[in-house]
Amino acid sequence: MTKNITTLQILICCIFLCLNTMAQEHPSLILTKKGVQKIRAELGNVPLFDATLQQLKEEIDAEINLGIDTPVPKDYSGGYTHERHKRNMVVMQQAGVLYQILEDEKYAEYVKDMLMQYEAMYKTLPLHPKTRSYARGKLFWQCLNDSNWLVYVSQAYDCIYDYLDKAERKKLEKNLFRPFADHISVDSPQFYQRVHNHSTWGNAAVGMIGLVMNDQELIDRALYGIKGVNLDKTAKDDDGGFLNKDGKAGFLANIEEPFSPDGYYNEGPYYQRYAMYPFLIFAEGLHNVKPELKIFEYKDGVLLKSIDALLNLSDADGDFFPLNDGQKGMSFYNNALVTAVDISYYFGNQDPGLLSIAAKQNKVLLDDSGLAVALGVKNGKALPFEKKSINLSDGPNGKQGGVGILRSEGLELVFKYASQGSSHGHYDKLSYSFYENGDEVLQDYGLARFVNIEQKGGGNYLKENKTWAKQTIAHNTVVLNEQSHYQGKYDIGSKYHPSLYVFDSAKENIQIVSAKETNAYPGTEMHRTMAIIKQDGFEKPFMLDILKISSDSTNQYDLPFYFMGQVVSTNIDYEAPKTLEALGNGYGYQHLWLEGSGTTEDENTKFSWLENGRFYTLTSATNNNDEFKFVRIGANDPEFNLRREAGLILRRKDTQNTLFVSTVESHGSYSPVSELALNSNSNIKELKVIFDSAAYTAIEIKDVKDGTSIFILANTNASKDANHKLKINDKDYEWSGSYYFNKQ
Amino acid sequence: MTKNITTLQILICCIFLCLNTMAQEHPSLILTKKGVQKIRAELGNVPLFDATLQQLKEEIDAEINLGIDTPVPKDYSGGYTHERHKRNMVVMQQAGVLYQILEDEKYAEYVKDMLMQYEAMYKTLPLHPKTRSYARGKLFWQCLNDSNWLVYVSQAYDCIYDYLDKAERKKLEKNLFRPFADHISVDSPQFYQRVHNHSTWGNAAVGMIGLVMNDQELIDRALYGIKGVNLDKTAKDDDGGFLNKDGKAGFLANIEEPFSPDGYYNEGPYYQRYAMYPFLIFAEGLHNVKPELKIFEYKDGVLLKSIDALLNLSDADGDFFPLNDGQKGMSFYNNALVTAVDISYYFGNQDPGLLSIAAKQNKVLLDDSGLAVALGVKNGKALPFEKKSINLSDGPNGKQGGVGILRSEGLELVFKYASQGSSHGHYDKLSYSFYENGDEVLQDYGLARFVNIEQKGGGNYLKENKTWAKQTIAHNTVVLNEQSHYQGKYDIGSKYHPSLYVFDSAKENIQIVSAKETNAYPGTEMHRTMAIIKQDGFEKPFMLDILKISSDSTNQYDLPFYFMGQVVSTNIDYEAPKTLEALGNGYGYQHLWLEGSGTTEDENTKFSWLENGRFYTLTSATNNNDEFKFVRIGANDPEFNLRREAGLILRRKDTQNTLFVSTVESHGSYSPVSELALNSNSNIKELKVIFDSAAYTAIEIKDVKDGTSIFILANTNASKDANHKLKINDKDYEWSGSYYFNKQ
């Protein structure tokens, strides 16, 4: 064994020596010499590429005319010096690309001049004067932004490498790039030496400049972390996340850890989109310069899989579902997704569905991958990108819960049973959001932040993000005793996750996802099953929601429905108070105004609302003791940081084991132009629990024409092969698999 | 003289005799024999016409397959019998058109069969069982809907007139049409004998069936009202409007009274759109059958002018400004506007701008006018419909105030100084709303009603329409002592109106509208001047608002700003209460939650918000005693009938004469996709009143780069020719005309 290893080691050394002694071509990182030749040959014949190039040229020419400014760093995000350096990094990268493609030296000269200004400033530059960050940068207030800069500027340097003479290169590498890379890595291990999206940027920055400089030490530091550095495993960052609990670090660990085998990124799509760029651009660089690493095959090709997962985590308009801390409106139109789509197409299987997204983005990367995409679109190869129902496991090995998305006829149910999601996670186990045609029907609030709007807390997380957005009551899931899941504590939340019970999207008439959570409240098991059912006599599919709770204690259960739109009708007999008070004192309850309280005598509680010209009806199998609270977000929010949106909370007090069963129908339409209200009433006459035991739960759904269907869930055995037999009201039901569904 | 008149009378009699004795062709009402021939000849060659026809054919074929149902009347709007009869009237009219164009007898037969079913039912039909209306119909709960029915069915009858034999026609006319026309007129004078949009429908219904039946008595009744009937002049209708204060009636009076010479309809665009169809379709019928009446030239061609006015009363998306009782979202996509646009094009001057609207509507009338429009579009004649700044006088003679719209670079300021606007008017003298690119920046609430949504008060006006939407505080205008203009009383409001002081939209750098109101609060004059100013150094034009109040008493003044969007920043030092209470007890104040109260020490109050990716800043020249109230609509609204939208109220207490001066800027942008916040700060450094007397008010506006402009208004002499001279801070200003504006 020893001998074998030694031989292998020698071999590896030889390969590296060979590679190092070979004169490295430039550009080689993102653009390649061969690729650039091909691009030049195609210029003028590829509309999408040409248009992107033309737009870029105009933009950069305008910037060049403005002159170069590299101000002494001073501001937080939103301030001038911050925004200027941020703009400079992009402009340099783009000017570099223009130099390569258009062979016009004015672009190279511009990049060179700006780099020299940075070199002159950087060699004596102290830490950034703003002190809020746990890892201060030099150009920016945090190392994260310094890393962004280097990721872009590495590409610019690669593009003008051959334009510079040796002395110029040496000057830049010695006074700017190498110390810059060191500052964000060896000098800032609390930032760099982690598994975190920040660190991914750091790794990519160090690795990319390493690739251009052909500096193996930097490349290794990028791939595997700083040699010999181990952080305090209990230390935390600004967001309350552990700095480095497991001691893992480096780019490969950053691929390994946050991505599940299905390509789900543990912080959710909003942060995946942010993290995506360094993952993919560094991977592209590695692929070009170090093809032997086969980076796109790493962990079963997870990088490319993750792009597919990310696209599937968007609604019909391409907006990402705002799981965890996600800003609404972020979408596949973001530039990071242009990178992702083009790279996925070129380095993946040339999926024609990606071309239709690229066409919508109306922009491509100005490199080999972008050219391939633009050619594909030009040649009419694009097909619609069809988002289907999908289950995405969470966790490095896919064993830490996940996200299940059920899609049917424009309806999208996003069921979250994922793990904590790092420091950006919310305490919302078994929560869901519900969409129709890209509009929110039952919303997930998202984050409480106005990203980059300086007037709102410097554009950073607002305190309401913690006091409201992360709390359980801010989500469509159950809250016990007005306390968040895991007590709202990150340490506890990070230890646990729900587990999948069933996911089945194969059938035409019913799609189902079901998961269990036993640690959010010790001693209590929550088992939630959600289905989208297509049934004759209904205009559209409807959602069925069964939440079964078994507890060793007596509790108060709150189940909110954050409906979007205006109240149309209800059979809840409620009182609206003359003055509004907050619903509670903590865990987010302090942010809810109580707008109405009531009960219902009927066996089914009905609640209808109208949004975007469609009617929706919630039908709940409830009892006389159930209370309903009409709430509105915005109490204890003196800065008006929260949106004044509504919710309806079903409250059940003094209860041990219990069952919440509801349906949500989308029906009919209303147009303010025609003023026609069509099919504005629910089609469900009765929703009834006809059987409930530890082993089985059975629901009967009767429509207004007395069409009846039965859904039965085997609560404890999800095996596909298990055979079940159950008598309900003298009728025998027999089936195999975890559930039964049939129209009677 | 006597002899002359007699001769003229004889001549008229002769003409009528001649016309009456000529065998009348059919169709002749909307379709004409000659027109139909032309249509048939062009079929298949006019895309817009062909597409409309094809769609209609599919729709009507589907209806025919469903069979005929003429249920015994039973329901209010939204209920089955109501909706069925409403659908039947449209289907018959359309089937008639299809019969004429396609010459397929199945359509004629369908209309005939349905008419015969109606005939069989109608002859013994009692009043509709629902009793809510002041004028009950037979097929419907109100005569208004019966009239709608007859307007459509007259057209159907005209189309199949020649298909029926004489006996069939006699049967229908005797048992159905004539008694139907009598019921909505002579039997329901409180409905018919008025100047009101309801009556217009009644007049058109009676007149159109009269034209088809060639029944001069009905035609006269339509044009001039019921002979010899005079209503109680003090009686009121369901909405609180006078039934018939002036004793005027008939179609011509209904043109005369509500339309100003500029074509403004006194109830506002929402009701104009509703009233439009009977005005135009009956006019088209009169034009075809009684060309000698020259109906389109009546009152200086006001019917066609009114279409232009109506189109100008829509925002950039084509949505009508919700003046008075207007439901938001109603737009030029409504079918009534297809009629209006096509008729205006054909019977007017073939304005190519109308063709671009027709192209957006993607639909034309299936008659001569629609064919002309479709041909125009086909032949590439369409040009953009350019909405410009416009002043529309109100009142039969244009002497009762008006509406001024200032437009500049996507911004639209709608300044309302109109008269009460009949029973659908709001108490909002000198109020305004402000739009950008079709989005509301500072909103007018519109009505409190969900039209035709049965669950919300039967689809009718909700009580909050009266307690909130009509009240002054619901609008962007000043409220004295928490009491609405004219005490919120219709009788008082109907007596008065503001008067125009200046309207000038001719200059490039400033457009201005100014009006005075002296009766809203006796003893108090309110003079409001609003301008849109384009100035170097500003990204976009901004709005200037000067409200000067002279009063013989000491008052509390409330000036609300109903901003749309999320609070970004303010220099108001305010407290947000722990519990929310209503701001007041009546006049709409009971519907406002008080979300925050404060003052500012600065000379200018600043308030910024964000909506639709744009920043807005209100700058107000205020003083230390001014109070600010953050409010939210929705208090005392147990049914959730009101939208929970925000406002900021500037309150000035214990004051006699006073001046409110504000600017509103639109600036910058924010995209949740790029997460870039551009130009998010106000460009105004200082807004200052530098002079104020009874005669003059002067304002200085200084931008952040100290660029300064001066606006001076002559408060009492609006003559264009008057010369003014004024010394302010040792500087002499000289100008002619009502105002001075210059950059210093």
C-alpha cells in the first residue's frame, strides 16, 4: 500500500510539474483562445449573442468616457465608494471580454489603467473603516464584497494577460492580486474557512486568480481550504450561524455540503441564485484550465443538477419561491441565472428547454457557452422548459428532509420539509405556499429586508426579519402554544429536520407529498400530508391538506392561512374589534394585529377570497370549539418594514391529539373590464373526516352535486408494497401502498 | 312668424309622412342592407373583422347547442335567472348579426324561437319578485336591466325582421315589444322620465324598438320623453339623487344635460363608459334610419367629442381614472369602448389614433363601422393614440368646473374641480390623483363596491361607499374640522362647483391647472394650483402643489396623501401606537386606523416611498406645529369591504388663513432582480415660501446642487394680459399672465 501511494503521489507531482512548465495560454479561464476564435468567426450571425455584445459595448464605451475612479473606500452598501468599486469590477471584467472579442486595445488599456490604480492604492490600504462585519474587507466593508471583486477581476486579468508585459504582471500580482487573495483567505479565516455561501465566493476568488496566475498554492487553498487552519467550532457569525461546526472548508467542501444529491441548496433558491455565480464561474475556469479535475462530474454532476433544481424552484413567471430568507421578485432573469442556464446548456446535455429560458432572458454569456446557446436559439432548437412536480431532497446525502413541489394546471404547491437551511433558515417545518399562474394564493412572507435600499437599515436584514419573518407564525404551518418550532433557536433547529413520508406525483388524478416532524416540539409528532386532486365536476384541481398531530401534552394549536387578496365571504361568525391589539407578545405574534375573532357552528368552515381575478375557497373540517382569528401583519412595526398583508388563523385550544383537514379550491373568475363574476362559489359541499386512528385517517369530499371521493392515508406504513384493509361505515376498503384515493 | 312656423310644421309633417309610407328596409338599425353586402364581399380579407366574427361564431354555436332557456325571473344580479336573461339578450343580438353576415338560417331560427318563448312568457309576466329597486322590471329586478335587454333585442329583431312573416312580427310586437317598451317608460316614469344614465338606457331601448317597428310614437317618446308626464321635483332615487329636479327627459335631454361641450360626462368616466353604449348604439340607429336628425352633429357633435374625452380620461394602460364612483380596472378594453372607438372612427374623422386602440382591443363591431376600422388596421393606417394634457369643462354649458389632466413623460396628474357628478359624485373638490406609467402613485380610492360579485352585498354599493368612499377624507384634498365638503350632503353639493382659475399646458417646462372653491365650507376659500415642472438637474418632471386657504374662521385642516407603496424614509419624528384606534367618528374618519403620529423640526417635511420599482418623495414646506398622521384604511369595516391601503395626513390646527405647499418627485428605480437601487434620494434640497399675500404667492425650489427656480402665482387676476410686478427679497420680478416661472 505504502508503495502504491508513493507511486501515485509521484505521478501527480509529475502531472503538475508538466502542466506548470507548459506555458499557459491566455485567455484560458472563462474565455479560451480557441473559443474566442470561434466567437470572432460567428460575429454578426448570431442575433442573441450579437445583441448582448452590442449592448455591452455601448455600456462599456459610456463607462470609459466617464473616466476611471477608484475612490478611497469609505461607505457601506448603497454608498458611493461601495457602489463604484462594485461597478468597477464588472466593468473591468466586461472590458476584458470586449478586448478579446473585438480586438480593440482601448478596452485592454482601460482595464490595465484601472488595475494599476488599484495596485497603487491597495498596497497601503488599511482595513475598510466600517466595522460592522465579522470579516472586514479592504475595498469593501466585508470580505464577501472583496471576494466578489476578485472573482470578476480575475477574468479581466486573464483577458488582458498577454497585453501586459512581464513587469506589469509581476507588479500587479505582487502588490495587488496575491495580497488581495491572502487578505480574504489566510487573513480572514472566519470568512474563508467555512461551508457557507460567503466562503464559496472567497474560494472562487482565490482559485480564479490562482488559475490565471498559475499559482498552485492558491488553487489548492481554493479547492481544499487554508492548510492547517481550524476554527473554533462553537463560534457564530453575524447572522447567528455557526462559523465552522464541522471543520470543513474549501470549494469542494462547499459543493459537498450545501447541495443535496438532487441539487437542492440548503439555504434555498434565493441564496442558491446568489451563490451560483462563483460555483459555476470557478467551475468553468477549472474545467478549462484543470480539465483533469472533472469538476462538472464532481459529486455525480451536482453542479449542473443544481441548476435544474433551481429552475424548478421558480414559479410560472420564473420568480423563485421565497423559501427561508428570500426576497420576492428575484427570478431567473437575474444575471447569475444567465450564467447558470448557459453553462448548464453547454457543459450539460444541451437541453432545448434551457434555450427557451435563454430567449426570455434575452441575454447570453459572452463566451463559448453563450455562443452555443445563442446558436441554439438561432437555429430554432428551443423548446418550452417544462416544470413538473418534483421532490428535492435536502442535506449532503439527501437525508435531511427536502422540498416537494406539486404542479397541476397552473397550480403550484411548494411543501417545505427541509432542514434548517443554515443561518438564513426559517422556523417553518411542514409549511407550504400555494401559487396559481405565478401569483401567490397562500403566501410565504419571505424575508424582512429591502436588499441594497440604504434608507431601510442600510439595505441589510431588518430586525423584523428575526422577530417576524423567521418565526413559525409567519408561515402556513402549525404553531404550538404561541412558540416557534425549536423555540426559534438556531442551535436546536440545526440538529433536526422533518422526514419524508411519501412523495408520489406519478398519478393523473392525485399527486401527494407527506412528511413528519417530531422535534419542533419535543413530545409532539406533526404529520402533514398535502395533495393536489383532479376530480370530475371540479373546474380545476384542488388542494387537500391533512395535518395530524399526536402529542403527549395538551396544547393550543394555531394554523394560519396567509391568503392573498380580498375577503369575499365566510360562514365564520366573528366580531371585529373597535381597537386593534397585537395577537401576542413574542415569536412573531407581536407583529399581528387582531382584526376579527369568531367561531362557526357549521361542520365545515368556509372562507372565500378574491385575488388577481380568481376566486379561492378554503374549506375546513372544524368543530364548534375552534376559534378563528383574522389577522394583519404590521403590529409593533414602527418603521413600516412589514407589508400589511392578511391571514386567517384557525386556533384549537386545550387539545392533545388532533387533526386539521382543509381544502383550497381555485374557482371561477372576475374581470373588472367585463364585470362578470363566474363560478364564484365553492364546489365542495362537505369535507368530512370519516375515520381517524393512529394507523389510518380517512377523508370524504363531497361536491355540490353529491359526487364523493374518499382519501385514506396509512399513517404509519408508507411502503409501496404494504397491503391495507379497512372497514369504514360498513364499507370495506382495500389497497396497497401508503394511500387510497377514489371517486365513489 | 306664425305663418313661417306653420309652413315649417307642414314641411316636417310631410317628410315624416313620406318616410313612414316608404317601406322600411331591414336590417336598417345598426347593420344596413348595403353595409351587409359590403361586409359579405370583404369576408376573409380583413383579419381583425374575420377574427372577431370567427370568435363570435364559435361562441354562439356553442350557445345554440346548449339550447334555449328563458327561466321565470327570480334572482338579483349574479343569480341564475338574471344572468341567463342577460346572456340571452347578447346572444340574440349576436345571432342576428351572424344571420345577416353568414346568411345561415339557423341563427335566425334560434332568435325567432327564443323571441317566441319570451313572447309566451311576457304577456302574463308580473313585476319581478325582488322588491329592492325604485323601478322594478319584469325580466329583471330593475327596469334598467329590462332596458338593456330591449336595446340588444331590438337589434336582433331588426336582423331577422324579414325572416319572420307578418303574423309573427305582429305577435311579437303586440305581446312583447310594445308592452315591454311601455313598461319601462309610461309604466315606470320615475325611471324613464329623467336625466340619468338609467334613463338613457330606457330612452334608447324604447327608441330602438321604435325604429325597427317604425313606430313614431315610441321614437318620439325616446327622443323627447313621455308626453305630459312631470315628476315630483323633490323626489329622490335609491342613490340619493334627485329623480327629476328640472323636469327634463328623453334622449336629447340626456345628451344635452350630462355632457359638457368638451364631452365630459358629469358622472365621470366609469359611468360614461356604462352610459356610452346606449348613447352610441341608438345614435347609430338614428343616423341610419332617421339621418335627417343629424344626431352625430347634435350639440356641436358632442357624442363623438365625448368619446375622445373618455379616452383621454384613461391612464397609460387604458384604465379609466376612478373619479366619483368608479371601479378600478375598468378600461378601454370594455366592449362599450369597442363600440365607441369604432363609431367614433367611422362617423367621425377617421382618426388613425383610434385604430391603434382598436388593435389593442383586438375586436371590432360586426357592422359598417367595425369593418371600416378593421380595414384601416389592415391597411396599416394605425398611429399611436397620443393622450395629451387636456382640460375638460363640466356642466351642460361647460360652466360647472371640470377636470384638468396634466401629462408629462409618463406622469399623469388628474385634478378634479368638477361639479357634484349626480348621485355617483364624491365630495372631493380640488382633489387629485397622480399616476406614473399607468400605476397609481397617489391614489383616488374609487368606489366601495364589488360590481356583480353577489357575495359582497349582492354586487351593489356597499355601505362603506357612503361612509368612506364618497367622503372628503378619502381623497387627496383638504378637510376642515373633520367634516366633508358641503357637509357631505348631496343637495348642497349639487348646487355648487369650483371654478377654473388657470389651465395652461402649452409650455415645455411647466404645465399648470388652478381652481377655486368657495362653497365647500361657507366662509372659506380654497385655491389649489397644481403644476408639472420639467427642470434641468431633475431626472423626471415633478409635481408642485399649492393650496391656499382664506377663511373667516379658525379651523383644523387635514391634507391627506394616499401614497401607494411601502414607506422608505421620512424626517417626521413620530410614535407608532401599541393599539390602533380610529382617527375619528364620522365623515370617513371612522374608517382610518391611526398608525403613527408625529411632527418635524425641519423646515421641509420629507417622506419617501417605493412602489412598482420606483421611488417617490413628498417634500412639504411645513412648520413645527404641523402634525402628521400615518393612517390605514380599514377601521370599522367588519366585512373587510375596504382595501387596507395607507395614507399620510398633514394636520394643521387652530389656523385661519394658511398655505400648503408640496412637491412630489418620482425618482430612480429598484429592481428585485438586479437588486440595484438607483437614485433613491430626493433631488430637492429646499422648498420655500418666499412671499405670500392675498395677491401673490411665491415659491422657491432649490435642488441638491443649489439650482433654484421660482414660481409666483397671481392669486386674484388670471388674465393672460395682466402685467405684474413684485419685489421679493430685493429682487424684482415682472411678468404678464397669471403666473411666473423661471430657473434662476
